[in-house]
Amino acid sequence: MARRDTARPSPAPSTPPACHRADSTLDRSRGGLGLGLALAKELVELHEGSVDASSAGPGKGAEFLVRLPLGPSAPSEAPSKHAALEAPRRRVLVIEDNVDAADSTRELLKPLGDEVAVAYTGRDRLVRGRAFQPEIVLCDIGLPEMDGYAVARALRADESLKGARLVAVSDYALPEDLPRAEAAGFEKHLAKPPSLDALLTVLRNGLGVDRPSDTAH
């Protein structure tokens, strides 16, 4: 399946990583996250397909080619790579202002047995958090009005919530972003979009995920 558009292409349209943001401010008042291609790539690869992107240059749009297998693949005899699914479930609070991203994360985790609540703004986090008492908080950094760093500091200062494990899930994951996240109280930092394996490791194995060395560009 091929799709063409006339929008300004990504700086590196041949590969769909988490890519350049037009707006680098925390509240992202203009432009998006630059994650659409990366999310599409991961979803297609889960179905054993591939995604390629190309462009003739600035102002000439881009073409995206999605290849998917026509029939079911042969059943694998190898053990599931998601054996961690058998581990105890967790109460997880997702703090994310992008409604689609927040709801997608919730729907991804719910079938695994986790109890998931969502707060769409930083200011909503304490109300939801106190009622829900999460064990793990997956928090975006680029939130409007109250960014993820302020949210983490507020959670750490709240007596009823300071025991929750805080994980930053953000496109602000360059090396210079990590010390600031640590100082705010985050214990782990996952670059968007996190893989299902990375999320499972965090949820099942006590935040045992190495910090990314080659994250968003």
C-alpha cells in the first residue's frame, strides 16, 4: 500500500525513527511530536511488515510504502518473548496530554492485566493519583501548563504518592535531558515511542530498563 502527500517531509524520510520536531518547546504549542512514522513502523512490524518513506526534496511531499504479508505467518515454536506477562500485575497511572497516545497506552496495557488510569494534564495528576494510588507512573515531559518535571516533583512531595515509581516516557530523551529528569525524581527515562518489551520490563521487573544511548533525534 502506498500513500503520497504534499507536506514538508521529515529531515530523514528514508527511515522512520522518532524524528525532528518543528516545535521544541515543552508545551508543543505548534507542530507535533515527530513520532508518527516511528509509531507506524512499530505497528506494521508487529504484523511482520515493513514501512519505507521517500521524498523528492523540500516542498515536494513524501511517499510512504507499507508492505504487509497476505496470509498468517507460520506458528513459532520458540517461547514467547513476553514471558514477563506471567508476572504480577501493577496499578499504572499514565499522564499524557495527547489523548490518542494516552488512550492507546491504556488499551495496550489493559489486556496484559494491568489496572490503568489516565490523567490528561499535569494538574489532574494528584486528583487521579490520590484516588488510584499507582505503583508506577508513566509520565510525559511535554505537558501544557505544568510540565512533567513539575509533575514529578509534586508527586515526590505528596505523602500519599511519593512511593510510586516514576518513569518519564517522552521524546525529550537526549543525553542532556536525562539529568534534569533524574533531578525531578524520575527513576527511568524511555524515549517515545517505547517498545512493548521496554514497557513490560518496566512494569514487571522493577524498572530494569537501561537508559537509551541513541534516542530521539
